[in-house]
Amino acid sequence: MSNHSDDELEGIPPPTIHNGDPESTIKIMLATDNHIGYNERDPIRGQDSINAFKEILQLAVKHDVDFILLAGDLFHENRPSRDCLYQVMALLREYTLGDRPIQIELLSDPNDGKAAGYSFPAINYEDPNLNIAIPVFSIHGNHDDPQGAGPEGALCALDMLSVTGLINYMGKIDLPLNDAEAQNTGIAIRPVLLRKGNTRLGLYGVGNVKDQRMHFELRSNRVRMYMPKDKDDWFNILLIHQNRVAHGPQQSVPEGMFDDSIDLIVWGHEHDCRIIPEPVAGKRYYITQPGSSVATSLADGESLEKHVALLTIHGKEFQLTPIPLRGVRPFVIDDVNLAEAAEKEGFDLNDKIEIAKYLKNKVNELIDKANEQWDERNARAIAEGEPELPRPLPLVRLKVDTTDVSEMSNPVRFGQEFQGRLANPRDVLTFHRSKKSATRGTKVKADQPELSIDDPELSVAEKLSKVRVQTLVREYLAAQELQLLGEVGMSDAIEMFVDKDDPHAIQTHVSTALRSLMKGVQANGAEVDPENIGDIVEKVREEQEQNYKERREEKPSKGKGKAKTADESDASMDSMMMDVDGGGSDFEMSDEPAPKKGRAKAAPKKTAAASKKAPARGKAKAKAKVVSDDDDDEEEDQDEIEEEPAPPKRTNRAAVLSSHQTDACSQSSKKAPAKAPARKAATSKAANVNTGRCDEGET
Amino acid sequence: MSNHSDDELEGIPPPTIHNGDPESTIKIMLATDNHIGYNERDPIRGQDSINAFKEILQLAVKHDVDFILLAGDLFHENRPSRDCLYQVMALLREYTLGDRPIQIELLSDPNDGKAAGYSFPAINYEDPNLNIAIPVFSIHGNHDDPQGAGPEGALCALDMLSVTGLINYMGKIDLPLNDAEAQNTGIAIRPVLLRKGNTRLGLYGVGNVKDQRMHFELRSNRVRMYMPKDKDDWFNILLIHQNRVAHGPQQSVPEGMFDDSIDLIVWGHEHDCRIIPEPVAGKRYYITQPGSSVATSLADGESLEKHVALLTIHGKEFQLTPIPLRGVRPFVIDDVNLAEAAEKEGFDLNDKIEIAKYLKNKVNELIDKANEQWDERNARAIAEGEPELPRPLPLVRLKVDTTDVSEMSNPVRFGQEFQGRLANPRDVLTFHRSKKSATRGTKVKADQPELSIDDPELSVAEKLSKVRVQTLVREYLAAQELQLLGEVGMSDAIEMFVDKDDPHAIQTHVSTALRSLMKGVQANGAEVDPENIGDIVEKVREEQEQNYKERREEKPSKGKGKAKTADESDASMDSMMMDVDGGGSDFEMSDEPAPKKGRAKAAPKKTAAASKKAPARGKAKAKAKVVSDDDDDEEEDQDEIEEEPAPPKRTNRAAVLSSHQTDACSQSSKKAPAKAPARKAATSKAANVNTGRCDEGET
């Protein structure tokens, strides 16, 4: 579509520039859970996810942000279709490449996390061969997490975007290769450190891992954040993609378990839009939850209007402005209780026709409501100078409590009447019975607490999609007399095959299982007595199945000894705090002596300015403002600089970064000459200079 | 690995510069059939294809070529694995991006073939946001052809590389959407037109289509090449990816059917290396066939040493230099006749142990031979200043004629003994019986002439992979009483599912078949008599099956009326010749009056130089030289300029291109300023200027 020309900014009010100091104000477009490819074969809704992503990119251009930050699940499928990947690549190339000068200087190592064996850096705008206008940083989610074990290790769809320089993939977590490694690994978070003027920003990303594991790692003090020494002078953002809502013990990550040096957590995975920053009891950080940009289930949370957030940061202050995604198909949801309605409206609960008539009226009302929502949003946008958009078919969901109703008509047939007026005619209705009669669901629930298969918000199709694989596998293997392959291992393999589109998962499992079975049999009886072979095989199989089970639950169970219990979690709140110099930090620079204390001393030239601009430090809460211009209190007490005790022989690289940043950066790349203009730009605030591309040719 | 630094060129003799005029000499790295991903899960051979591709890229850097030209099947799988695509992207970014100045000026429209709806150009080095050092041009092959019908139309793996700017994908053929379109479409070939100094090069690419269709289109004069008016002043390369060896009627493309303005055909698909240009009887063009860079079958042709070609072009002269791929695993193949051997060596044909012993000796000899090959090649490279490479396990194939042998031992078990000494222990032996006893194979052969399932060079696994799907489908559908779905349509769908990894092929077919079946039933009996419904369904099904069959064979059969027969093919030799102005050519520029005759007149400033440098035109044969420096005869008679009659109202854009090239190029992109330095470079021969990236920051 359009290019990122200046013309596009016409008629758009510039975002509220925080405290009138644009050179030190970082503007970020926050979005998450774009689920590109969701329902892509649906003739009506197929392009919804990609359209929303396109709108987000266009908003980023329009608001002239410094970068885009995504919190996981950019893709819905672990192995996105070719179409899907193609469109995302094309959009990223279209909207994030260009001549806009990059003003965020990279202070961390551009090669941190780069593709092994290749010379190009991990951070795309540090590559002199690419002309990046708006860098995109992203972690992976649970849908698009790394899988496979090819020559390049586990890869995910973001790796494809990263290797082409279209995205900066952060928070990739090395999967433990074996049990011993899993015991010792933990999770290491290396930040991307950025600077714009006097504002310094640490981006800490940690891609999705199973909630159980994250919970365990947090409790066990094994989440290691590599932070600069003067970490509290930075604005620190943590990106995570985990359950925030509890779905059972260890099936979510408590809000209050993170490091106190964090200022803002960007929480992905949860689809409802809760951008307004929420404080966390007893902690100094806030949480913002942008929510998904496409509804992947017709549940209450998804019916909230979809937004992205404009995050502006100045020093330790930040501001979050929700921006509606005006192109997103409206979605309204409601519920009715037929027994109550029959009483109130006076129709017969046994009359299917009357019930259908009543429900049709309700659905019509919801369609009208959705259309009104669209029209209002459209009118608002037009008033702001945006072009008019054609009204899309809305999503409508009516949850029907059928308690005391003997027979209902087919909900799919019911929806046919709304074809052409609704985007989801096939599943507009869901039926459920109220609590007292829903007890039959209990057993299912106990088996799979996290799946909530009896959730009344789910349609039949949605419920079907949640049927537990393992049960099916058990029955199938028994029927085929294939139990040798093992239920647990086999069902894991099938889940990988289905959920992650891993075409080799089953094959790999079968050969591994057979090979180790053979080994086991050999070990158990070098001279096998043909009479006993059945017993030996059975014994080996049982051992292996036990191994599988243990491996599966390993981190929470085996770790129990040293991990704190859930009750102790308060005590581990700062468990992620970590002495940078203690664990092989990136910030070592042993050939350069630095003073043991006092950040400012190492950087005499910058001291005055730096301390003047760092208003809130130490344990003081970062100031969150929601669309507010209040910025008077930027100068605050700045004594009491909290210093970690510096261990002997290690230098405090973070402390010297501000005075040596140019050196540090030119060290970090082989192609120093071509990048010189970019560095100059970031340092000298020259607004018009580009990352490594010279604008001299303008004439 | 290494970057494209100048250091790498140390110790390497520069390629023979043709006639000492480097500014007008185009250097091209020719390669094809890289089949990346072939056998990628094999623990020994898995990385062979990617390693060969890496070597090709390194050779391109080393020989400082202007661009790389690939003739299809870059990928082995239609949907390459994530690992595979990742590695190719990483390698292309590593070796083809950089500061090397591009010296080939693009004269055709950079937006020709670009992604619809996006602003970036189709030719990567015309994108000011990418710093391309070595452009790669490629057509698709039969393995990596476009598939699917998503919002972006049919896509192939090359589209993924093209949309990220890593490759310039040419020769994509629009698939006919329906029967009517197939009748009228034909194949249109739009060239990429390049210039370096006085040498002008037309690249005509046509990706693989079924041989039958290509044959038909050629015979029917429906292959339309859009050529500049003064086409014979250009050096014209045609890239194709079709069978060159006849596998049956219409199962290959005759060598002599192409346009006489072509100077060189680069033939992909055939895996044996035949780089030395071969003349074609009665034609003025040559054919070069680089062959694959990895052996995908253990057949004779693949045992020829693998090479790529360095193609240098100056005016109408060219030179092809084969360059061995020294990293490719050596492959030796041989055959033995056991009966003859038994007689000669005096062993008993009925003694399995004696036979095995004999065969083991043979295999050992072949291993030694392969290792010698490697050692010689390695020694040669070391003598030329290359580093030593560790010796890989060789590929060995022994074809055993077992005529008159009653029983053979298991070839897989036979190979186990060679584990650790061979790369292919499982299929080192193949067995066949000599012609007289092979008659049982005849029926199979008649059914599937193109598959040659009884080819003695195929191992059992290879043969199995060629079993006809349709036969299996017919039996299966009959067994399941699913004949309603139609054999032909269903087997096409299954082939798509299997061969092209299209996960939706079967689903799409089933719903289409059922929908049209329902329609057909309705049309045949608005008031359906339940008694007759079986008959009606059967009638409709038969009609549809007939349709499928016709559609499948459509182009060759329906076209018969107007197409020439195979005997007439000589007469259609110049059938592809096409008046550029007749078919909506790209070269129209109707707002600019151009003279009707005389190429030189429109470009007065360039006339002298241009005519001086165009030695061979018209029907004169292009001069092919193989590693030769003979370049004295560059000035030749240059009268008799063959002019196509210019039709009224069309202007001759090609004729004015040479004088207006700068204008033409700056029109072609929105980002003219940033690209100015690159154009200047191409025009002014300034060796050190870059494509759109300014080197001012060197200091």
C-alpha cells in the first residue's frame, strides 16, 4: 500500500510528546497476540489477522514510533502456511524498511543471539546492508515457539523473520537437551539495551515456556536476568507470554514474582485488552496487557474493543495511550437463560419454534449492536481525518442457558439464516445448562483443569478441538497392540505432530522408542531366552514409560527439594535479581579498569546531564501516567545510589557504557565505516541521519 | 562463515577476462538443481545439498561475478522444511548482500513481476533499502513450482526468498484458472534486460511446466517472448527447466524448438553436468546444462563430477568455464554381470557366500576409486591455494546383473559391513536381470513410460517411490465405496498432497466434488425420485470424472486442431518469435515519438560505440568459446541490420533505451534520490560506488 512518506502524517495530531523533550523520549508501538493465520481458510474471516497486523504497522508509521514491541504469538500456527509467512514478510518489508532515521542507539552487543556461523548481527538495524526504518522486537508465544532439532537447533517462525532481517527476535530460550541439563539450566534473560538521548531502556524478553516450568524456575531462583550495574537508572521492560489468569496450580505465573528493578511488564498471551497499566500489590512495577489483535475464540474477553498501545518513555516515566484498531471486525457477545426468558416473555419452553423465534430476535439485536459499534468507531476515525472503511460482517455469539429445555434445534442450521449478515453463522449459538445440572462435566474437568472443556463459552467445534490426545492414543494403541510404543511418549509425539505441525515427531518417537527398547532388551539379557522375551520387553517398556512420565513432570517435581513452595513465593520476589558480574555477564570488559563505586564517576563528561535526567531510581516507583502531560517532577533526589557489591577482578561495564558507548558500538560490528553515520545520529541527536544509509542523494 | 572481504581473493587468479574489456564483460555464476533439502534427515548426507549451495555462493564471491543464475529446483521439497529455508536465507544474506558495487544496469522495468499491493520492486538491487552485492536470478523447477490458491495466488519457495529481497524470481507462469483460460493463455516470457558497458543481456526465464504442456505451447506458437526490437543486438539467454532426454512422446522438450534470437539456453532439470556448450542442429544457439549440485539418485549421470559454470559474456561472444565443486561427496558407479564374473573368476553361481565375497571386493574397489578421486581433487585445490578439506564418505553404487542366479542375499544387510566407509550403506547394491529375462516388466513400462520403474539403476526404495498413485487410489476408493469422489480427481488431489505437501488438497477436492455432485443431482432432477437417485448420482459422477480426465489432458488434446503435429515441429522453430509491439509489450512508451527504423538513429550519442561493439547479429551464430582468450575478431560487418517491420502507432522503446536509460530507471522507482549513486556507477563505470548506499562514512 502506501509508503512511509511524510504525507501520511498530515492531519494526524502528533502523539503527546512527553515533557517536551522528544530527543529523550522513546516512542514504542506495543502489540501482541496477532495470531496471524488464525482461521485463514475461512472465506469471510480468513484475512482478519493479517489485516489487523497491517493496521498495526500502519499505525506505527503514522505515529512515527521508534520501534514496535510484540509479546508473542505473532503467528497462530507453529508452522505458518506459505501464504501467511509470505504476507507477513511482505508487510514487514513494506512498512518497517525505509529511510526513517533510527534514533535508538543499541548499547548491548548486536551479536548477542545472532545466527551461529553467520556474520550478520542479531539486531537488524545494526546490519549495514539493511535500511531499517522501524525495528520490530518480538518474543515468541506458545503458538509460535521453537520446535525441531535440525542442524540449526529448534527454530520457530520468528527465526525465519529474524534470519532475513525483518524482525529482532528476543527471549529465545534454550531448551534443555537432557535431564541433567534441565536440572542445571534455568532461564537466562539477556537484555537489549537501548538509549535515546538521556533515556536508557532495557528490554528483557522471555518467550513462552510451559507455565509449570516458568513457575518452577521463578520459585527456584533460576531466572537469571543479566542487568547492568546501574539497573535502576534504566527503564526496564519485561516481556512475557504466559497465563496471567490462574487455570490451576502452577498453570499461571503470579504477577508479583518478578524483579523489583522492572518498571513495566508487557504481558502477552491473555487476549483481553487491558492496556491501562495496573499496579501490582507490594511491587514497584506495573503490568500492561495489550491483548490480541484478532479474536481467536468467541469468549467474553475477546469482545472488548481491540487496541494497541502507544508507549512513551522519558527517563523513568512512562505513558500508555490505547489506540483502537478500527479495522477489526466488531464482536458482541451476550447470554440468555431460556427458562427465565420464557417466563418473562411468556413463551412455551417446549415449543422449538417459539424458542427459535426468540433467539433470532436476540441475535438480530446483537447484530445491530455490533453494527452500531462499527459505525461509531468509523465516524470517530473519519472525524479524525481517516478514510472511511466499508463495514465488515460482525462476529456475534449468544450463549444460551438451556436448563429445563427438553429439545433444542440444530445451532448450525439456526445460523444459516444469518448468512451474509454475520461473520460466524455456523457457531453463533452455544448451549449450556446452568451449574446445578452441569455436574456431569466434573470428571472431565478434573482430568484436564487447564482445558475447561465444559466452558459454556465454547462451541462444539471449540470443545472438540480440546479433546485430550492421550486418551485417544491409549485406546488406539491398545486396539492396535502397539502398546510397546508407550502411551505417554506416543501421545507427546502426536501432540507435537498436531499442535506444532512437526511432520517427523511420530517417526522420531517410534525409532527412538524401538532403539531404546532394543538396547534395554540387550542389557537385560545378553543371551535372551526366547521364552522370556515377552517379559523382558514388557519390563523395559514399563521402565521407559516411567522415564517419560518423569521427564514430563520433571522440573516441578524433581526440583521440589530446592525450590520454595508456593507459600514462600513472596520471599522469592526478587529472586531474579542477579549480580551481573556473577554469571558471565555481557557487560564485562576486563581490559578496562573501572571504579568500584559510583556510576557517575566513570563518566565525568556525562555526569551532570545524566543525573539531572534520572528522576526515579532505587526502590522508588516508576511513574505511570495514562495520557497525561504532567511532567514537572522530573528532578528528584538522586543520592542513595544502590550499588551491588562489585566482586573482585570484575569491572563494571554498565557503569562505563554511557561514556564509552561509541567505542563499544564500533567494536561490536565488523562493518564500522558504513555504520558511522547512524552512531553519530544517535549521539548527536541529528534528527535526519539514517542508520548506515546516507541521505546525500536526496537531491 | 567468512565475509566477502577482499582478502578472500588473495592467491586466486582472476577469471580470464574476456577480450580485456572488463567494463563490458558480464560474469555470471551458472548453477542449477541444487535440490536443497534432499535427504535432509539422513545423518550422513543430510547437509550435502546445503553445503554444495554454500560452496557455490562462495565461488560466486571468489570469482567476483556480476550475478548468479539458477535454472530451477533450488529446493528439493515443494514446501522445504523450516531448517532448510532458514539455512538458504541465512546463506543468501551472508554471501549476496554487501558493499560490492552492482555493475549490471537494469533496463527493463524493476516492477515487472513485483508483489501485488506492495511498493518494493521485483529486482532486489533496485530496492534502495537493501544493499545487494551479488543478485541471484532464478526460475522455479518441477520440485519447487508454485502451488496453492491463497490470497496471494499460487506461491512457491522462491516467492519466500523473493519477497524478502534475497532472490530475483523470474519465469513464474500464471496457471490457467479454468478450461477457457487454459485454451487462450499460452506462456508469456518477459525478459530481465541488463546492460554492462556495451554488452546488453536479455534473460528469458520460463519456470517448469509439465512437458506435455510446454510441448503443446511450443507447437501451437503460444510461447510469447517479449523481445526488444533490436533483439539480435542483445545476448539472449533462455533458462528452462524441462526434460531434455525423451521419456516418451511429449515427455520432453525438443532442443531445436526455440527462437533463433536466443544465443544460449541454460537447461535445468537434467542432473548430469554438460557445461561445454553444445550446438543444436540447424539452430544458431547453444545449450549448456550445468547439472545438479547434489546427486539425488544413484544413477550414471549423477556420477559425473559436479561443476558450476562461470559464464562470461562480451557483446555477442561468450565463454563457459566449468568450475568443480570440490566439496561434493564423490560418487562412483559400476555394474557387474554375475554369470560372466563367475565364469571368469571361477566361482559358483549357487554359492551365496562366494557371490557376496566377490561383490565385497568390487565395492571395496569402488570405495578406493572414490577416495582417490577425492584425494586428487583435494590435492589440485590445495595446489591452487585452497584449504584442505577432510575426506567425506563416498557414495557407491554397484548394479548387479543377477541373471541365472537363483538366490541373492539381502542387499541392505550386505551394506551394513560398509558402515563408516560409505555414505549409502543401505543401497549400495541394486539387482536386475538382463534384457531377455526382464520381459515381465513390460506391462508396467507400458502403463507409465515416463517413470521407468524397471530401470536397473533404481534401488527398491526408489522404485517404491514411483508407484503410481492412481492405481492405489482406485483400489482404495472401491474398497471404501467412496467411488463418488472420482478416481482421477482424487488421485490428482492425493498427488498434490504428497508431492507438493499441500495439506488442503484432499479436503478441497472432496468439498468441490461433493458440492458439484449436489449441483449436478439438483440439475438432473429438480424433483428427485428417491428410487432413481443412485442412477442420477452415478450419471453425474461419470460426467465429472470425464471432465477431470479432459482437463488433465486438455492442452495437448483439445489443442490438436490448431497445433502442429510433432512432425511439423521443424516448421515451428521460430514460433516463439514475436513482434514485441504486437502483444502489449513492456517496451511501449507511447508518449515519446521514436523513429520507425534504425536502432542507432534514436540514440545518436551512443551510435558509434554501440555499433562498434556488436560483432555478431542477425542470423550469424554467436561465438562460443570454452576457456579461450581469442578475442581479435570483435569488429565485424555491421550492416544488414535486420529490422522487424514496425507496426503503426507503436513506438520502439527498446531502440531508445540506450540513450534514455537513466530516465527510464529513475521513473521506475519512487525512491530515486537514494538510488542515484548506483545508477551513476553503472553508467560511469565508477568501480567503487554502491547500489544506493553511500560509502561516505568509511572514515
